[in-house]
Amino acid sequence: MKKFTGALVYLLFILFIGGTQELFAGLSNEQLTQAVIANPKLLSEPKINDMLKLKSQRGSSTDIKNNEELKVENNITTFEDLSKNENDKNETTSDLNKFDAFKSPLETPDLNKLFKNLEKQQIKEDFVKLKRYGDEFFLNRNRVNLSSLPVPENYQLVPEDEVSITLYGPKNDNWKLTIDNEGRIVIPGFGPLTVAGLTFKEAKSLISDTITKAYPNTGVLVNVTGFATIQVILSGEVDAPGVYNIRSFSTVKDALIAAHGISENGSMRDVVVKRNNQIIKHIDFYKLMRYGDKSQEILLKAGDVIVVKPVKSLVTLAGYVKHPAIFEVKRGETLGELIKLAGGLKANASSYGIKIKRHENFKNIKIISLKLSEANRVKLKDGDKIYIYDMDEANIQKVTLYGNVVKPGSLGLPKEGMTFYELFAPIVKEKGLRGVFLKDTLFDYAVILRITPDLEEKLIGFNLKSALEGKVSIPLYSRDEIYIFNSLVVKPSESITVIGECVRSDIKNSKEIISKDNVENNVTLRYIDGMTLNDAITTAGLKCSIDKEHIRITSYDPVTSQPSTKVVNLLKENNYKLQPKDEIFTYSALATNPPKTAYIKGEVYNPGKYPINDNTTIKELILAAGGLTERAGNKVEIVHYIVEDGKRKRVIEHSIKSLIMSEKSPKVKNYDEITIFKIPYWSEKKTVTIKGQVLYPGTYPIEDGDKLADLIKRAGGFTSNAFIEGAVFTRKDIKKMQEKGLEREVKELEKRITYIAASPSQAGENSGDKQMLISLLDNLKEEIKDINMTGRIVVKLDKDIDEFSKSPYNIILKDGDTLYVPSQEDSVVVLGEVLNPSAQIYNPEYTFSDYIERCGGLKESAGTDTIYVIHANGEAEKIETGYFFASNVKIQKGDTIVVPMKIDTISNIQLAKDITSIFYQLAVSAAALKTIGSL
């Protein structure tokens, strides 16, 4: 036996140094396997690897004796089962990717992939950077919406609270009264009542009794609609301790949010509230955060003191718990309570894998390993680091299927040592072979790659068909990898090729070939015995008609491989039998028989090039092009092309519409060009557009003389949400005029600034003025790049369309006009040289100066003598009397306040006015663009 094995090894060596695979043609699987057993290093050679796979796939039941096991010493990347559980480290929709499903049991491992897979299989501690539990609780800056909550009966009223009193019945009235500093409210007609210090319940009773004495049958409703400000003190471990003014309806959490939360050294589990130097409440925020215990919150009163004590014990909980974090624990709390506080374990956490790292006496570190069942009796200490591991999958009872199967991946193994037949026979019986294996499965041979208990790899070859029938006993063990092969990999199928420009290029097994004259597509098809020419062409698919009378077929002699070519008429030889490796060349029918064509243009719906025949008439060509348009006139021109004396000449004929559309319509010749001319003086239609808050926005055709009121009526009028004061009406020719005017002004300004910069300085003139003007001009050019002139025309609309039709603003419409009606606007925009340009909520009581102050006030660079107010309807008002005298300017909804830059020039005041004028135009345009949503 040793001599026989040595001979095989020698033959394998000959193969490596230049031999051929024919050396192994006569060897059985057993012989090839024994050769590799004798020298396992042979597996690292690609040729042997391929040959072993080939022999494995071609083997039969007679080649396998006693299920010999092949011991493999080189490292093979094993499959790592990836669970679909959402708590796994690596989530995936399948436990095999598209490449693993068809991997080889003997493939040479990629070391990078190998190391990554090995690392994934290790169970490691993963102490990611954890936050302290509860920190995010104080990041939520939302406060209680007091108007949405009922006032507690025991709420004690204080000065500055607002009390709402509503009367209904014989007497109807409503008052909102503020409690004054002496604790009283003054009810009209009833005089003062002292309510401060009373509970809400007591105050309601007092007010109701007082009013019903005067109005016995009148109902009285009392509510607190506004809450006073109280003063509390925050001390201890908070980020910003001190005195805070907060709403009287506030809680401890509200006060802590105002102080930016608890510091990193502060306790969240023992916050003390003192009132009149007495502790009235100990608050554990964990109970509020984790369990929603509202008893941990109380309403604060003026003079309350909130003390945040230093934290005593912090522990870290990481790993497979639902909420890993750094937790504060109280004295005597156990690990079980901590796990419950963290939301419990994840589904894939190990109940046997808990580790505690503990510091003792400031000098020793102790590691404690325990089970989940012991957690309730383990008390925690400050500084503990707890890690909970995930489950170890090393002993999972499964096998993995690879290769030519319907469902590659993990398959549960009910018990160790059960046979291949016991596991697969019930599945095959239920689903049939087609439900388990893919087409072209190799049933003669399959392979099991096994990891033994001593961590060695063994390769076991067997006859798949015999194993499925129970004729051979193949025991299976956990983590076995079963490889099922495709017979086409062992013996690739014969093929034929269909070539031609009409062959479909979107088929998966097609590719493009480039010949000297053109680009053609070819499709490779699997050859099946008895395949006909018609089968091949139909299966390949065509995207255009082919010349079926001239199909060229190149065949290759099976012995000599010499080619031979013949032309086949598919119409006559529909069942022409093909041979393996045949190449079928097809030609486009249009290439050999190009169609006759004619052009038609002008007033037809689909002008273009159309195919014709010898009997096609001009009328038929016109109908093919969609027919004549309503603009088609009587004049028709027909151009023919003829060849005389070897030259191509053009012949022009004229006809009329009535003739070409009659029964005597002339016939069309190849390459003819027919032109249908338009009716003279036909005018194109004009349209205008209305957008925004009208019932039927859209584009409407108009005629000469139509007015703006007509358009609004056709659009159904304004919606209830229409802000007609801010309507923007734009016109194309006005836009062009604005753009040209602005361009002209800028060019003129540029000339003047250039002239001034080049002129000698005048007496008393600042040398920096010229440089400032040049810089200002550059800034102005940049501003103009970002602004599109709108072509806006100021119009004042009226919701009463009949009244508006009598207005001078009811202008005649032009082609391309646009009316945009915005929705209700509740803001005022402040632009330019203010500290914080922004939109402010409209307040009828605010003055011009109020809006500017709410934007932070004017910058030093603001020009206070040339501030503009651009009203919503487009009208602009210049405040020339100065910022401090502009209080008489009335600001309305949708208005824009523009504060331009201050222009300081000593020698040329007119130049400053010109620059200011340009800035003014840009501001007006920007305000219009904001309204229509372009800014």
C-alpha cells in the first residue's frame, strides 16, 4: 500500500512541474484521497485542489469505501453561523452570502478573511464609551404646557397669578384678573377679593359665592390661566447653582433644567427639597425616569431650596443588556436590581457569563465570575464594572449546507451522530428532491468538512444518492459543513452562440463584439441534444427582424476542430439540427432590404421621417403623422429627388390642401420631402399664470383686452387663507427693464467710482474713501449675482372682485404675466445691518423700532438715514427722517424692514445716494422673492 501511495505522490509531483490532468484520468476517488493523505501539503497547490474537486464531483458509490476520512492540515475558513436575531453582533438577512453558498471545501484561505472570521468567533468584552444613566433626562428642554393641564385643587394662589372668571346664564361676562402684590383681585362691579394664600379650591368657592349672591341664577367658572414667577434656590452638585426665577407651577425637574442639569458628581437618586428649613421630600429620579413614578415630583413654592447631594456609588454595566450605561446605585442594591433597572438582558445574553471587576481597599482588583441566578444576592460597590457576555455558539447543534441546494445555510441537528439519511429523508419526503436540491445537482459525490474534537479538519467524501436512500450510513456531527456540487461545474455544458445586431443585448449571458464594420451582440446558449436552428434563434430573442433566408452557420469538426460554414434558409429548414459549438450569424432584414422613406414637416402633429411603399399617398402620409393641425394653410410644397447624368437633383412642386387630402392625392416617392405651411397671420395663444391661494390655480389662456379681475374670477376667487395684501404680480418685459436699468446703473456707477479712484485726492478728503468705494462696488456686484429681478408691478387687490374690477389696479394682462397670492403671513422680516437679521412675529402694538430692537439693534455700519419699509403689496417707504424719528411708520403683516449699510463719503454725496438707490432696488426685489418662496 505504501509503494502504491508513493507512486501516486510521484505522479502528483510530475503534474506540478508540467504534467497534465490526464495523468489522473484513471484514478479513483480513493486513490486520489490516499495520495493527499500521504502528503497533505499537496492541497496548497491549485492544480491538485481543482483536480480533487473534479474527481470528487465525478466519483460514484463504488469509489467510496468505509467513508475514509481525509485529514486536512492547511487552514480552511469555516462558516460562522450568523443568527437572524436582532440582538446579534452582525445582523444579516441570511446566514450565507451569495459567495459562501458556493464556496469550495478546499479553497485556499484568504488570511485577512480568515483572521476576521476567527475574531468574530471570539467572545470579547466590549466596553464602549458609556454615558451616565439619566443624563439625557435633563437634555429634554420641553416644559409642561400649563394650558393643557387641570389646576390641582390644592394649588396655592400667589401674587401675579392670572385668574379667569366666566359668567353664563342670565348674566354673561368674562374677566382675566391678575392677583396684585397685596394678594387681591378686583372683580368689576364687586370690588376687591383677597385670594393669595388660598388653595385653588378655596378661591373658586369664595369667588363663586361672592358673584352668585348678586346673580343667583348665574353660573360661574373659575380657572387659573397664568402663573406667577417664584424664586427658588438650587445648591449642591448642579452645573449652575444659585437663585432661579421659575413659574409657580414648576417642578424640581423644571428647576434643574433651568440650572442645566445635575453635574457629573451629583446624585440623581437623592435630591432633597427643603421648605422653611425642613426637608419635605427626598426625590429619586431613577424611579421617575425608569418606572414613571410621579410621586417623585412635587410643585415648588417660593423660597424652596433644592439640594443635590454628591453621588456616592457609580457602577458600569455593559454588554448584552438592553440599556448599558453608568448607573448610580444606593447602598445595599444588588446586581439583579441593577439589571432590572437597565431593562433586563438581551435575548442572546448568556446566563452563565457575568463578570464583575471590583476595586478593593484602593490597592487590589478582584474579578468575580457568576451566573444570572446569583445576581440577586450580589451587592454592588462603588466603581464596579459589570460585563454580561452573549451566548457561546461553539456548541450549537447544527450543520451547514453549501452549494447546489435550494436553501443553503444552517440546518438544525436534533442529535449528535444521526445519519445523513435520518436528517434529510423526512425533508425530501415532504418537499421532494426539487424542494431541496437545485437543477443539475451531482448525486454521485458530495463532501463533508468536519472539525474534530481535537480541532483538526477531516474531509469525508460520499455518494449523495446512496446516502439519501439509506444505502450508506453517514453520521453527522455539530458544525459539519456539507458541500453539494453542480454537475455542470464538473462537466461544463456544450454551447452554441447566436450573433447579430438584432440579437437582444439585455440578456444575462450576452455580450458585445466589435467587428470592423459594426457593433453586434452575441448570446451564448446551453446546447441540448436535438436543438434546432429555430429553437436557438427564438431562445436568444430578437429586438428587430432578421433576414431568415440568409442565416450563416459556422460548425466545428468534433475531432479536428476545423470550421466549416453554410447558409441556411430558416423559412425552408425550420427544423435544421444544430451541433455543439455552432456559431449562428444573423443579419437585420432592414440592412439587406432598406425601406423607402419620406419626410413630412410643417403643420402636422408629428412631423418626421416615415416609411412608405410604392402606393403610399400624401394623404396617407399626413394621416400617419397625426393629421393636419388647425393652423394648416392651403399651401403645400413637395420636393422630389431624381438622378440625371449621374447627379442627384432636386425637383420642387406646389400643391394645395384640398388636392392632397382628396381621393386624388398624389403618391409619395422615396426620399420625398412634403411641407405643409401655416395659415398666414395665425397668432400663437397667450397665457398667464395664477398661483397660490385661489380656488383653481394654474395657467389660463387669454385674449387681447383681458384684465386681472377676469383672471381672478376664472380662478374661482380667493381662498379664506389668502393674504391679498402680499400678492405679487410680475411681468416679463418689466423684469427685463429692471435688469437692464440695474445693469446700466451699476455700469455708470462703476465708471464714476473708477474715475474718482484715479483722480487726485481733494483737500480734506480721507485717503481710505476711495478704497472703500472700490470695495463697496465689488460687494454690490456680488449681491447682484444672487438676486433675480422679479418684474413686479404693485397692485392692490380687493376680495370683492366686482369692486376690484373698477379699480385702477385692474390692469390689462399680457402674455407671460404671473399673479402669486400667498397664504396668510404673520411675520415681519428685518434684513440688512442689524445684529441678527430674522423674521419676527407680527404684533400690532410693536413700532418700527421694536422690530429692530428684537433683532439685536442696529450695527455700527447701519445707515440710519436711509432705512426702508417694503410693504407686503410691494410699495416701499423710505425713512429719511432718521431711525430715531420713525416711530410714526405703521408696520403691517408681511412687511420687510431693510437697514442698508452706511455710506460715508466726504467728497461725493450724490455718489452715496446712487449706491443707496441700487441697494434699495435689490431690497425691493429680495422682499418680493421672499413672498413667492424663492428665498
